[in-house]
Amino acid sequence: MTERLYIFDTTLRDGQQTQGVQFSTPEKTKIAEVLDRLGVDYIEGGWPGANPTDSEFFDSRPQTRATFTAFGMTKRAGRSAENDDVLAGVLNAGTPAVCLVGKTHDFHVTKALGIGLDENLGNIAQSVAHLVAQGREALFDAEHFFDGYKANPDYALKCLHAAFEAGARWIVLCDTNGGTLPAEIGAITRAVIDSGIPGGHLGIHTHDDTGNAVANTLAAVDAGARQVQGTLNGLGERCGNANLTTLIPTLLLKEPYASTFEIGVSHDALAGLTRASRMLDDILNRVPLKSLPYVGSSAFAHKAGLHASAILKDPSTYEHVDPSVVGNSRIVPMSNQAGQSNLRRRLSEAGLEVAPGDPALARILDTVKEREAQGYSYDTAQASFELVAREELGQKPDFFEVKRYKVTVERRKNKYNKMVSLSEAVIVVKIGDEKLLSVSESMDEQGGDRGPVNALSKALAKDLGPYQDYIEDLRLVDFKVRITDGGTEAVTRVIIDSEDGQGRRWSTVGVSANIIDAAFDALLDAITWKLIRDGAKPVSKVVPLQGADIR
Amino acid sequence: MTERLYIFDTTLRDGQQTQGVQFSTPEKTKIAEVLDRLGVDYIEGGWPGANPTDSEFFDSRPQTRATFTAFGMTKRAGRSAENDDVLAGVLNAGTPAVCLVGKTHDFHVTKALGIGLDENLGNIAQSVAHLVAQGREALFDAEHFFDGYKANPDYALKCLHAAFEAGARWIVLCDTNGGTLPAEIGAITRAVIDSGIPGGHLGIHTHDDTGNAVANTLAAVDAGARQVQGTLNGLGERCGNANLTTLIPTLLLKEPYASTFEIGVSHDALAGLTRASRMLDDILNRVPLKSLPYVGSSAFAHKAGLHASAILKDPSTYEHVDPSVVGNSRIVPMSNQAGQSNLRRRLSEAGLEVAPGDPALARILDTVKEREAQGYSYDTAQASFELVAREELGQKPDFFEVKRYKVTVERRKNKYNKMVSLSEAVIVVKIGDEKLLSVSESMDEQGGDRGPVNALSKALAKDLGPYQDYIEDLRLVDFKVRITDGGTEAVTRVIIDSEDGQGRRWSTVGVSANIIDAAFDALLDAITWKLIRDGAKPVSKVVPLQGADIR
């Protein structure tokens, strides 16, 4: 017999308190769809009336399978619940559920609200009763509950009971300041249940200020709480809320939770979790955090040589769950700690089958090691790694040769006496026996300069003769630069991410003391990789007579 | 009576398993210094013999106050500990402590090692005994211990006892795959103690694959373990190790730990924790994670309006610890009173005293906000921040004006038929009424090209007329480049570190879609800051007649 455990998502409310995050109404709508597809039980949409975006979002009357919830606060002192305009604004959103936050820590009642302790109890009870009278499912967010309980347990419990007895479906225990540790959360949650509020009516809302948001949530569930609150990717005020992309797979896959509870998220939906996480980052234009449990791109990356070779024998040796169940995938990156088995796996993923013990393997490892000592890094630049391997295996076609290039960046005043800059690149390429010259300047639609790497990339892609069709859809999407140790002195490492019309995305690396040179090397790799992938055939060269080669 | 709790740092070993992280030897040296200043008890430096960097680092014989530790593995089957060359490589590093990893999960012994269970016990015992015979402090990393215990508790415990009875000072319980949850960690750690190994000899090594690395560590400490392992910023294989920048403040500041334990990190050193965390990110050129507990830039950022106003009355209303104890600072919405007092403190650090309520404060905050929206970042670029403030305060002298510049990068074959590149910069500067033209190419002693930024910096510093004496000793020591969000589109942010003969080091920032432009802006700031610091007097300009200005 399993017991129902409910998931309450507050990405659109507490998640909006993340520094630098400001959702628009269409973004809120899109995120609500992602959450609904995932199968959470409650979606808290924001605080109707608190700001124009939240009001507009609620005015659009979002239709969700999950119980759509409006957030607000208990009525203010000195007026009835019916006559509180802030509370009325929340109710007017017409949501099936309403969650009201109220004080439960005596210090906050007297210090922040400046009212009497009994008056606060009355505010809680009357506000909740008002929700219930309006036919809404009522949730009470017990603000600062754990700190309040440690300061004055009797009063903190009285606040909970005031809400519960007024008809609240859920009493949510909030660790508002995020400073409570797991053992305390467990003990205090048990004390609440002992006081007479059943665990089936208790929710838990934690913050990550000690890195324990997830553990605190589990501690409350272990103690009996049956609603867990959190956000996608752990968004939220300060260090964030409990991360649902971490909690959901743990609850669904790991014991004792998997066989104790039934949750609204199916195993099918779980396979969309990584995608849901990345979609949120896309919407927010945030770089996905690689180290995120379950859904991060490094979560199943095996770098240590010993781990990588064992993974080949049996993935369970170094993986606590199968990456595919959360829609993620395994990565065995190259590094100077990798062994030959790691290498063979990597090559096989690139479609290069090499027999164990093939002497080319040792040569590839040596080259990789040597180039890493010069400042290259192949952890992320998988496409460049593949080209290094192909070179050693004699499987890298000679598509074209760059004879020379020249890049100019100029900054001067324009005719309106405004400082402007302009970049220009000239490039000379030889394909077979044909010499091709291209020139390009870097200018976006607004006439702004996009810089020398952009100019060079455009010039290179402008005319590659017989290969032109293959690279028409190639797009430079990101480049990262860092100064690194190149053996005897500092060099610049450039990593370029490229994309094509088929949705492929690949990374290449270039290293040089000169940043333009380094970027150029990475660009060349990006094009070569694309030509190989698309099956382009190298143009054969007429071997020139000695001395007849015109440069 | 407090009990000693030991902190073991593995940033330089397990932290090196982070995807995308590849330390150089000088970086390892720098990080070891940061760790030593912090006061950790053990610094694990890597695996001598496993790769050239680690070998070079150990060859440099780092001197640390902490017990410097080499990592390796137990001897292989079929040879004695004395005759195992891998083990010999580890011992040859000559460190006072050595940590050897060995198998404790029966499945791994038979599957990954392919040896008998008793043979593995012998390998553990003989390897540890060999360390002890050589006079080293021996640590045994019990790989996959928790999974092993769940599969075969008797055998897993036998492995620990083999190491302990052979003289290991510490038995480190490793949750290698990171899938164990806090309650299990606590129960199994207690079972180990019950089996006869005292908690004072037990360490805990966790990974964050379920978001519980910190909680798992605390659960083991609660159960009796007295050594905690982790890394700065939670670096480490896959999702990372337990984050010491989270654990250390929790152990030092929060109950029951604060009054139970004595640790090597002092409260003074704790105030350098945020700086240590940012330094590591700087070394790795990683964007600091804002939401990191205690040390993240958002950890004490109060965005919710209700929180911000209560914080003004009493910070403890919404903060679980005082940010200053970890060297962090509070962030409240820029517009209010607290935002201004923060700003005044920062200005005063730069020698600029501004009275409370001065309208320039609001102007500075607005400008900073606006420029940050364009992609600037003043967290590390203090010198550029000072210049923004000086501009608003009317205290930024007009030393010179750049009329135009032109940078060329060319790559072609030289007379030996070798591809070489050359960068050249021309710059035109106006000082007072004088126009100065400088040209410089970028070439090091070996005739190698150092790139366009170097050429530009040399041209700019070549002839600054009356200011030349002030900038003779200016040196560009580092530059970092990042693509960042500039509002409507991606821009390039360049941060330049400069140094002078007086040992001063300062950072400046430039932002543009064009990387050369961005670098140039940062260079200009670097020179202007230096001229101000050295008290250079601006050359007065003769106001030209209308139309007489020659460009």
C-alpha cells in the first residue's frame, strides 16, 4: 500500500524572488505548461495584485491540470477579512486554491507587524475561514515556523492550530531564513504531528542557505509531512528553494520513498525532466548549471580513468541511477587522466571503431596529452578531439588549405562625431588547385560592429567553393575565451560552439598567444567537422611541379 | 569540553575530476596557499605519477601548514606492496600523509578488479602496513563503502578492519556514486562504530548526486565520524563533492556543531571564506555561482519587498547568519537607504568620502545599474567602479583623448614556408593640444606573436607625452574574456588585471560586441586609474575656436 505525496511548485512565486529573475506573463504561461506536463499537484502562480505581471498572468485565467494557486498574506490588523483589499485582490483571481502567508514567530509578530500575539492568531483564523467560506482550498504558509518554534514552541503551534481549525487543507511549515538543519526539521515536524495536526495536512517549504534544502525536505517527509514545496532548478530568494528537479527523481526512484509513496509525476514524465530543466534555463537565458543532480550535463560525466573503464564493463559501477530515466545522458570526457578504454568509447561514439591494442590509440593519447600541455582542453571540445583522433588514424580528409588571412579592427569617429568601430577580414583559401579570396566586414542589422571573430567567421563561410552548400546552415552560437598555461608562457584558449540546421551542436577549441589566431583555429575545426559529418568529398589536388606552386 | 573535528580538502584531487577543470601546477600551488590560509587540516594534492601536472606539483615539494597528502590506490594483485611501481610513485612524493583508495564492495572486487575477496583484503592490509612501515600517516579511502555495506555488510566491514588493524589513522567512508541518502549514511556510520572502529578514526567523503552531499556529511558527523572531506565551491566528479565553503561555516557557526567541536578554521579565517571561494572561480575562469550558500553573491540578497523593509529594522528577521562573518555582504534593493550606505562604504575604501544623502550617491547607483544591464560587472573590477563613481562626483580628470586606433592581425607563410601571425596597432591620442601617433607590433623575444590586445596595450603605453613617466612600470598581467548578456544581445566582457612597480594590482572592465574594443576600454581604465593614483596632473587644453578642431 502506497501513500499519496503531493508536490507543490512555487517556481512562479518564490522562484521569481531569485536575484536577476523577472518573468514576463508569456514566460509564466510557458513555465506553467512545463510544470503541468511534468505532473506537479499544485502550481503557485504569484501574488495577484502585488505587481502588474502577476496581475496580468492571473487575469489570463491559466487552465492547468494541477491545482492552480494564488499567493497572498493573511488579512491586516484593524479590518475584517472581508474588507481587506489586498486579500480581496488575491481572491478575485478566482483560483481553486489560495495560499496565505502568516507570522508564527512571536518576535516577528511584535517586531515586524507591531501587533499583539492574540491579534495575530485572530488574523490567521479569520483569513483562513474567509477562504473556506468562499469555497477555496486553503493553504497556510507558516512563515519562520522553525525559528519561531525554537523561540516559543507554544505560540508557534497555536498559530498552526488557528489555521488548521479554521479549515486549512494544508499547513505549510516554512524555514523562511533557511538556517535550520535536517535533524531539527525532523524533530520539530514530529512535534507538530504530536500536537494534533496529522502529517497528511502538513507541507514543507525550505531554502538552501545551508545547502540542506533537499535534505530538510526529506527529513520532514520522513517525519510525516505529505506535501513538498520547491522550484524547478532550485530558483528562489537568496540561495533558492528546494530543487524539484532533484527531489522528484529521488522520491520516484530511491528507497524508502519509491515503494512508500505515490506521486503525480509518472516515470514517462520523469524522462522529460532534463528537458524541463533546460527549458527553464532557456527561458531565463541562464547557463545551465552542469553539476545539478540528475539533470546537469555533468551529472553522469565520468572523468576519472578508473571510473571510465569500469563504466564500460557495467554502468552501475559508478552511476547511482540510469541517466536515461531522467532524460539525461552519460559523458565520458577526454582528459589526461583517461585510459585507452575511455578513449575507445569516445571514438566509437564518433563513429570511429578502433580495435583494442591498436597502436593508434597510444598515439592519440600522446597527442591529446601533448596538446593539453600546450593549453588545449578536450573535455567540452569533443569535435576537435575527434579531429585529432582522425588525424592519427589517417581519417581526416584534406578539404582545403588556408593560405593567409588578415583582420582589421578600426575605431574612429563617424560623421556624427560618435566613436564607432568596424572589423574587416580578408581570407585566402586554396581548394584543389583553385584559389578563393573572400572579404567580409562584421556588421549587424543595426549597423553595430560584432567584432573580428565574427568578421573572420563570415569571410571563411562566404565562399568555400564546392563545399559551400554544406556550410550554409552553420552558425557560431557561443565562444568562450580564457588565458591559460601553454607550457612556457600564457596562451589564449578559445572554445567555439556551433550549430547547424539539423539541430546539431558541437564544440571546437583553438589555442594561440594571439586570440584571433586561436579563434580561427577553432573555426577551422568547426567547419571541418561539419564537412565530415555531412559526408563532403575532398576535391582532389593536381600535384604541382616542383617550384610551380604559386603562393 | 569540545571535541576535535578534522577538515580534509580534496579540491586538488577529486576537485580536478570536475568536467572542464584542468589545473596547472602554478594554479595548484596558488589553491594550496588559499586552503592553507583558511586552516584546513589536510590538503590532498593529487596522484603523483598519474599525470605530468600532478607529478610536477609534488616534485615542487609544497610546504603547507596543513598535512600535505598524496593520493593513490592500494597495491595491485600479484605483486608485493614493495614492488608495486604505482604505489612507489605515490610514496616517492615524500608527503607526511598518504591516502590509498581500495575496494570494499564485493561486486566491484570480483567485477572490476577480477580478484578474490580474500585477496583484496590482503591487498588493503599490506598496502596500509607498507605506508606505516615507511613512517607515513595512512588514510584508507573505502570506495563504494555505503553501496558495499548494503550489498554485503560483513565483507564491507572486513575491508575497513583490514585497513584499521594494519595501522590506518583514518578510515574514510566514501559514497563514491553519490546515491546514498542521509538517513542511510547515519545508520551505516553508526554500524561501523558498533563494529569496533571508533568515530575518531572515521572520515566521510560524499558526492552531491542527490543534492545531499552536505547533509550526508552532517549525518555522518552526527553518527560519530570526526573527519569531513570536501572541496572548495563543491568541485568534484559529476555533481561534485561536499562543499567546504558551505560545511565550514555551518560547523563553526551553527548548533549543535559550534559548541560541540573545535576545528582548524578560526573565525578570522572564516571572514576570508567568500574571498577564497571567488579566488578559486577566478583561477578557473568560472562564473561564481550566485546562489551558493554563505559565499554566493545572492546568499544575502533580499529581493522580496517585505523582507527588505524588515531587514532595515533588524537583519536577523530574514538572515540566518550575519554576512560579514563569512566575508560576504548584504544586498538590498539599490533604491533604499541600506543600498546607499553599502555604496558609501565601497567609495570610502577607494578613498572617496561622500556625505550620507548626497544626491551623487543615487546617480552612481543608477549608472552602475544601467551599466550592469549592459554587461559590465564591478564585483572584481574595483578600479573601473571607482572611475564610474569619480565621473559622477566630478572627480575624474581628463588626461587624454583617444582619437582613433587601428589593429591588424595577419597570418601568412613566412620565408621558411611556416604559418606565422603578426599583430600591429596604430593609435592616435590627443593630450592638451598635442596629437600623438604611436605604432607597435606585438612580438616577444622569440619572435612569436603575442596578439592584438598586447599590440594595442604596447602602442598605448608607448607615448603618452607628459604622462609617460607614470606608466613606464605598468604591466598587463592577466585578461579574462566572457560572453555575457548585454540586454538585447550577447556582448563580450573583458577584465584586465594590471600591476605596477610599487606592487599594486588592480582590475578594470570593458564591454563591447567587439572583443578588441572591450579590451581597449579596460586598458584605458587601467591607465587612467594609475594616473589618478600616482597624482598625475591633467594637461590643460586650449579651447579651440569653433571649426578649428582638426580631427
